[in-house]
Amino acid sequence: MYKRIRDLREDKDLKQKDIAAILNCSQRVYSNYERGDIDIPTEVLIKLAKFHGVSVDFLLGISDDKKWE
């Protein structure tokens, strides 16, 4: 999951601080999410999925289908 959220961010040429601002958290907290140092809360996963236009299942690695439903 953590590689996927990093890859999605990098695909859009965004920095961690850019995503952190969208999620209303610090860059440090977001960095911890990407590294897997702390669990990502459900509401943050949903925000990430909506922002990137992918399913939460894709972010979690349950599915390879990116489609948001």
C-alpha cells in the first residue's frame, strides 16, 4: 500500500508537503504514512483514493483495478 500512495503522488509530480496540505496534516505525518511507520486512518485513505481517482481497495493492495466506484 505504501509504495502505491508514493507512486501515485510521484506520478503527479507532487511533493509530500503538497499531499499533506490536501490531507490537512503535516509533511512529517504524511511521510510516516508513506513509509508505513504509522497506520493510515480510514478517513485519510478515503481522501487519498478520491484525490487520486482510485479505489481504496487499490490503495490497500486488495485489487489491481484502479477504478473508483
